[in-house]
Amino acid sequence: MKRGFILLAVIISSVAFHSLSARKTTVLSYGTPESVGVNGEYLSHAIDSIANASIEAKCFPGCQILVARHGKIIHHKSYGYHTYEQERKVENSHLYDMASCTKVMAATMCLMHLVDNGKLDIDKPISYYLEEFKGSNKEDLTLREILTHQSGMRNPKLSKILFNENKELRSDIISTTQSEEFPHQFCNGLYVTKENRNILLNSIVNGKVGPKKFRYACANLHLALYLVERITGRPYEEYLYNEIYKPLGVKDAMYNPKRKYALEQIAPTEIDNRYRKQLVHGTVHDEAAAFMGGVSGNAGLFANSESLAPILQMLLNGGEYNGVQLFKRKTVREWTSYQFPKNGNHRAVGFDKRRLVEPPLKPGESYPYCYGPSASKQSFGHTGFTGTMVWVDPKADLIYVILSNRVHPSRKNKPFNEFNPRAQCHEAAYEAIRRYKRR
């Protein structure tokens, strides 16, 4: 067994949970683990041990972890520091770069809202909504195929966009001075052209497309921003905040967080030696989202764990939260279900899910997935490259959030993959439920 996988080796077997009752939790509140059928002593000890061992192993310098069940937040704690220099402790209010969790915590929410308001049909081709795709090799791709990574689309090669033949940043695309022609911040001291959105969209339109089978590509969710703005005529950020976050009372999830937060309240990510030649801090880690000025359906959202919990609880509630029916129950059910299982695709619409087939582990192998092995096939969520994860399990009525900056100071992080703290802490919650039942 590889280093550190102390928990999963002994609790790898899954226990079936009974279906949820008609009980409806409208608003999250804090409660004791025992009040929702969880062994609190075990939960706290296990997560504390895994988080601290992960920091010691240099999986990440620090993290936030939140667990909620039956509408009660039963574990909400921060560990470690922003960096390995240990100058600033992580606090529950601090923000992390959500990376690809943006896809479900922002972009997918907007698209679900458009569907429920009769403005979007995911079985129509992308060219119906974005005329740039007409006549392209992607003209007939449906949004359902795109949002499940079933489209065969490839990611745009940002290096070909940004670099000239001398492998230097192109002066017609990137400037060291902010101006009317270069209004969007790429990082500290660098700004991108006002044509950035058109450039990225054209690169997606003109890119290669492969067979219609599962192939994860960020290009699929880049398109969410364009869809929202074309359909509504409103800025994507404005639509997200006013139609999704405001009704849910979400205040600390945002793009370009330096507009509101001091850097001391934002965890830094990678030292980028390729594009930005600096520590990425307060601006999005994902290079393509950075080229978009920090706002994309693919990445760019910053949040703390508590700000994400109402969004996840709303999904558990079937689209309702605090008296507001944000989505129809059938929409939530459809978007969080497998779409192309016969094709071997384990994705829902926007959301990730448990793999359809998981080969048994060979001797010495670690559990390879980010969710705990006891997560049900009803569960759904997403992970982020920076070391983040959000996951909801309707069968266990369980919410799990872990935020970290595992790419600091570099994305080359073997301990994170070997130790797999996201799955370990997730599984600890299931084991705590089992231990409560056995008492």
C-alpha cells in the first residue's frame, strides 16, 4: 500500500444507505454530528489526522474542509498555512482558487437556470445559439454532448495563441500597460487584448474534433459564458450573482477576488515559470481563464468552503433553498444523472459522477479516485486542478467540500496523488456514519 493511505485500506467496502425520506431541509445550520447520525469523535479525529498528515507529507500547505449532513454543518475547519513558509494560517473565511469546480459551482448553475426559464434547450446544437459554429466541424454538436464531455472537442492551445515564433509573449495580445486596447488583467503587470473572448472562441470553433466519446476538455465549459451572454444579453458575472448567488445568500464566491479581498485572505497558487513568470496570487491559476480576464465558465471562481455549502444544499433539496425554488426538481435530477452510460461516459450534465466501472485494486495499489469508495452512484460533484473538490451524495444526504492549493509552489506534486487526501477525508465521513450506527 502506498504511503499514507491509512484510512481507505481498512474501510474500502461500501455500505448501502437507505433512500432519503420526504424530509426537506430548507436552510443550512450548524449542529452536532450525533444529531444527524454521525460519530463526531471519529469524524473529527479522522479528518484532523488526515489533514495534518497531508500537510506534513507536503500534499498542500493548508486546506479547508466542510462536512454537512441532513442540513447540518457538522465539521467546518481550516488546517495549515497559505504557504510552506507558514507565515499566514488558513482561516475559514479565506478564499481558494476553485479551478474546475467553477464548472459546476458557477457555469452549470447559470445554464440550469436558463433551461428552467425556457431559454435554453441542451438537445439543440451549439450552432443554434452561437452562430460562429455554423459551417464548422462542430456545427451539429448538441449542448448535452458538450456539457458531458461527449463532444470530442479539444482544448485550445494557449501557447499558440500567446507566443510568437521566438516563444515570447505576443505584444499584440499581451501588454505590460493597462489601456483601452488591453483592459483585462492577465496577472500582476500583464494585460490582455480586448479581443480576448473572440480569440478564444475562434480557437475553439476552428479546433479539431474527435469521436463522440468521453474526453474531458475545458473547452466544453468555456462556452457557458458565451451562451449566457448571447441568450440573456447580460454580462455572465451579473447573471451568476443576481440569479444564482443572491437568492441563495452566497456572498463569498466570486471571480477576480482582489476587487473585494486583500491578498492576505486569498491562498496563493503556483509559481508560473511559463506564462506569467511570477507567483499567481489573487488571479486565476488556469491560464485560459486568465486570458479571459479571470472570468470563464471553465475556471476563475474563488470561494471559501462555507460559501459553497448553500449551493450544494440547494441541489440536495431538489432545487430549493430558504424558500426559493431556484431550479425545478426534475432539472436537478436530470443534470445530476448519467447521460451516456452505454458509451462508458460517467458524466452527468456539467457534473462529475462516480465511475461506472471501477476495477478491483491490485496488491499495493492506492485508491485512484477523488471521491471516497463509499460514495453512491447517485452522488455527484466536481474536482479542481488546484486541489479542490465539492461532492454531494443524496443517498447519504451528505455534503463534502475540501479546498486546498496543492499546486503551491508547483503542480508537480507526487505526494498529493499518492496520499489522495480528498478521497481519504471524504471516506472518513462515511465511516463516521457507519460507526454511529454500530454504537
